[in-house]
Amino acid sequence: MSRSTETNPARGGKINRKTAETQIGVKLNLDGEGKCDISTGIGFLDHMLTLLAKHSFTDLCVKANGDLEVDSHHTVEDIGITLGLALKEALGDKAGIHRYGNCFIPMDETLAQVCLDFSGRPFLVFDAVIPKVQLGNYEAEMTEEFFRAVAMNCGLTLHIRVFYGSNVHHIIEAIFKAFARAMAEAVAKDPRVKGVMSSKGVL
């Protein structure tokens, strides 16, 4: 795995990760405009990552080559790992950020909520029932694994809850949009925050 921020903006992260199963490159700018360049070989995931960039106001580039002839598991999980590492790198010492984010997103018949904390303590609560179906070549059950990989590698406390919903596309899209909006709130700079938002003085 290699890391480089030599051409990155102040709050940028760039991670390249290569295994025997996948080759992933992620570059992001937390102070972007929602621009994206996504190519994972998984059409539905491309759509979700595009939404993530748009609704978090993050400029995001994701390039992935994986063993999709097996299934989408390795590629989806490894993109989550790499995105989590890039997000951790972009945040640095987390000075000046809100730290917490929360968002409810309605998507037609679906309602989802994401609460998160850039605490440095990785944890995932995934309270959502997602039927085991395929959306193109994307296994819907991989949604939980994606967010687990992001949380564990970023040091993020992440709670995801779907209150109700029946359309699998809507359920997953609502989760991604709620995550994006909660993330945007949490990483936003606030001049009132001196150092990090913690009485301990460190996150």
C-alpha cells in the first residue's frame, strides 16, 4: 500500500491499495464541490459513490480493478477500506471540525438515518434489513460490509438505521445520501472550535 499527498489540497487524501484480488486508488478533497470520477466495474456502486461525492460536497476519484468474475465482495470491501484510509488521511488531526454528524433522508417509501462521530474509535451499528438481491453485479448485502470497512479504517463511530422501506435501490441510496450529508456536517470547519472538539484535547 502506498500513500501520497504531494499534490493534494490541505484536506486531501490519496491512497493506493493493491492486493492479489483488487487494485484500488482513491483520491478525495473534503473542501470540494461534489465533483467525481468513479470507475469500479460495478455500475450500482459507481452510482452510489457519485451520490456520496455530490451530497458531501467532496471531490472524489475512485478507480478499481477487482476479481468481479468471482463476485463483487472483494472489490466493494476493498474500496471501503481504501476510502476509509483516504478519509482518515484527509482529516489529519481533526482540528477545527464539528466532529459529529446526523442526517435523516427520505427516499420515496424509505426513511434512513445516519449518525456518525469521527472519534478515532471505530464502530458500526447497522440496523437495516436489506434483502439479498443483486442490483446489476452488486450484491445488496455488501452495503453493510462497505460501511464497516469505511468505519474500521477511518476510525469512525457509525450508526446506520433504516426505519422502513421496500425498494432495495431506495434503501441503499437513502443510506449513502444520509452518510454523505452527515459526513459533510461532521467534517465542516467551525471557527469556534479551537483544536479538536474534545475535552481530552485529542481524538
